[in-house]
Amino acid sequence: MTHDHDGPHEHDLGLSHDLPALLNRRRALGLLSGAGLAAALAACGGKDSSSSITPSTTSSSPSGSSTMAAADGEIPEETGGPYPADGTNGVNVLTESGIVRSDIRSSFGDSTTTAEGVKATIDLTIINMNGSDVSPYEGAAVYLWHCNIDGHYSMYDSDIKNENYLRGVQAADADGRLTFTSIFPAAYAGRWPHIHFEVYKTAADAQKTTNKLRTSQIALPEDASKLVYATSGYERSASNLAQTSLDSDNVFSDGHSLQMATVTGNVDDGMTIKLNVAV
């Protein structure tokens, strides 16, 4: 489907326009403090039921002792894999208008297809480790992507080559925090459930894919994955997970303590995936 415009629309100006505009809006609105966000997240927590899950690993917000905990080490550098869509392996979604968004469940541009799956909120806190100075990394830009419910990647796999869903860019607020709304990714053969991301110093760097601080991956806990994979549509993931382990995974086998997320919530209201990312 094509769209006719009399002139350039805001969504047609590209990433160089989108990200600075996002940062300006955030400063103008004065986003909630870390404590306020934590309270808001607690108020919106999943219902208490047999299909809910509580944290199975530690990943706290960047305040007080939790910031120092995040400073125990920088998140490891990992491969972006064969489907990054950042220009290093074929297509480049980072130059497309619309990539800056918090809800990445639907494609943008010529398609508005929405990816199916259990809702997931991905809540990251970016920590700037500059020698002994550990602080929230305000303005750091994160490009995040992952597979769909079938274990396929938009813009690459033949069945969804014309989609660009489950990819997005966000910039960290004054507390170093950013949030994506997505689905819980599948587990495909040979890989532990995971999410890819890249961290850039600034919005402009993300647009040019220069001055990249880190390429890494988020590991998802086994108990949360099993809970999701017991739902309709994830049957193949349940089978794949049963045949995979963190020790055999080609990314996480050498250590995953700084990459293992905390996951809470339930399959009806959605899961919340949280991780501190020190760079």
C-alpha cells in the first residue's frame, strides 16, 4: 500500500529528525523520576494467578546500591547475528522514518501488520561507566530487535521479508531508562531465548551507526520462557527450549550473569523484562 503526500510529513523526515524530537519532548514533559516509574510499574503489575511469575534473577533500577550493583561489570560484547538490519548485513532499518518508537509490535511504512504473541514490556536502564563515575546514561540511544513467535526475523526471513516489526529505537531519559512494548520472542533451534540490542552514544550516532558503544544480547529466564511457551502459538518454542541450555548456547555459554533479565507478570496481562545495561 502506498500513501500520497503533498509534502514531507513528520514521519517522512527520517531518524535524524525523529530522535532529536523525541529527546526534546522528553525534556519538555519532565519524565517521572526513577522512583516514580518504579511505583507506576508496581501499580500496573500482573494479576496474582497460576499464570504469573515473580523475579527469578536480580535486575534493579539505577538508584543507590542498585547502580553500584550494575557497575560490577560492563555488559559483554556479542554478535549482532545474521539479521541486524543495521546496514552491516544487507538492509538498514535505521535510516527509515518510523523506526523511533516505543511500541515495536507493528510494522511501519507500507505495512501495518502486527506481530502475534504474548505482550512483553522491555524495560532497560543504561548505565554510563566512566572510570569510577557510574551514572545513568541520559541520551544514549538503543536499537533493539528480536524474532517473532515463529522464530523468524523481519526484513530477512522469506515469510516476513516485507515486514519491519519487532525493531525499534529509543533514547534514554535522565534516569537512563527506556521502554519498548513488544512480544515475548520465540526460542528457535540451537539458541536460548534472547533479545538483540545495540547502544549508541547519541541519537545522531544511531542514525549513522557510528560510535557504537556495545552490541549485546539479553538472555530470558527459563521459568518465564516456559510459562509463555505453554501458550498457543509457541508450541515449537517449547520443544526448542527443551533441547537447548545456557551452557550449550553459542552466545551465553561463556557467561550470562550480566545479560540475564528479570521477568515478571503473566501471559494474560503481559510480561515485563528488565535489565541494567552498563557500558
